[in-house]
Amino acid sequence: MSKKVDSSKNLKIQPTALLQYLSFNQDAKNHHAGALSNKNLRLAISNAIDRESLVNNYVMNGSIATYTAIPVNFAPSFITDKFFAEDQKQFADVVGFDVEKARKFLETAKSELGKNDFDLNIIYANDGGDTVVKVAQAIKSQVEENLPGVKITLQPMPKAEYLSNVTSNNYDLALTNWAPDYNDPMTFLNLWTTDGCEIAEHWSNAEYDQIIKDCTIGAYVNDYQARWAAMYDAEKILLDNAIIAPLYTNASAVLISPNVSGVDFHSVAIERVFKNVKVQ
């Protein structure tokens, strides 16, 4: 009889810097009459989502519930060595799981929009594994349970179709993610400028754009501390206005044989590098 191996001893859970989030389409001309151009409706949805439940019950790979627009365990300060998003409670007034608060935001949205019911869709690419399907289903369940009058329709599709929909403005909410190209908060923050990435939230804010410009080619480029502080200011604008709803920072869970060493893990770019691997 072969000896039973305790695989848990070989389990390696490595944080990455891939941020999973909901993108809100704010275009007033979209096919649901622009309901999501209302900030309070966006805030209601964000605060109706139990992120801890998502990572503990559906993702289940060591991913971390996230309440910032920058992923956890990413971009340490050269001065303090603290990660940019180390304080996950800094935006607790607008990002969290609070049903009572979410319903207050919803009541305000209903009054402002003159509507009591909202039928919204969430699109997502379903060819990346079961996790995204489970997360989408959980978000639908939580939002519909916690926000009376809000109905969510899930629209799974292949990634190519998904990208076509987000670039052609054919969605309400998109379940999406972003992985950093370099170890700096700007690799995320510049996504939400007026001329940002292909997933357009149809949001434009001159103050936000100016901060990003100052941090990249302007006044703060040669002043590290001022630049760092300004990026926090930009993130606050982003989350105060609920341009996105951050969900979780992904992790990588792998089994590594005891006789294998030298696998290097990175939170930026290539997650695993095998050039120094040794097999005993």
C-alpha cells in the first residue's frame, strides 16, 4: 500500500497583484437609460457586496477581500516600505459591506432617478474557469437580496465577445480584472482617466485627470512624497464616486513537490519564474 501524502504541506499560496472589480457603465445613453450614471446607485451596489464571503466561499484560493482601487500587497513605498493599499479601511465610508448603508444609498438613488426598480446586467468572460462564474452568481444573489428593487441578469460569454461588448458600450456592469505592468499604483490609476483603457466607464473628471498628469509628466514627477500623496487623492476621487467596486486581490495556490526548490513568485508581470528551479 502506498503511503498517503499530506498535500497541504506542499501547498503554496502566493499573493498576486491582480485586482478583480466591477466596472460601472455610466453612459447616460446606454440601454438601461443611464441609471448607473447615478452615484448613489453605484454606491448602493458596492456596499451590498460581501467581499469576505466571495473570497472565503467561492474563490477559495487565498485571495484577499479588497476595499481599495489598488490591490493588497502591492507597490511598497520607498520611504516607509508599506504597501500602498495596506490600510484597507481608509475608504470604509464608501466601500464596504453594509446593508443598511447600501439601502440608504439606494433610497436616495430612487428619489433622484424617480424609479423604484432597476434591471441591470453583469457581463463577464466565462472561458477562464469556474471561479468567475461562481463570483458572478454570488454577486447577483447578494445584490438582489440586499437591495429591494434591483434585479441582476448575468450574461456570460466568451472573452472575445466580452471585449467586443465593453468596447462597444453594450453593458451595465462588467466583472473584470487588471494585472499590473509595473510595481507602481499608476499602473492601475491611469486606467480611469478620460482616455483610459478599453473598458470605458464613461466617466470623466478633470481633477482626477490633472492629478494623474501631474504624477506622470508634471509637478510631482521629481517629488516622491508629493506624488505618493497625490495618488491617494486620485484614489479617493475614484472611490468616493464609485467608479468601480473593488472586489478582491487574487492569489495563486499551487502544490510544489518537497523535492522541488527555487520557484520564484512575483506579484508583477510573470507570476512564476522557473529559471532557478532545482529538483533533488
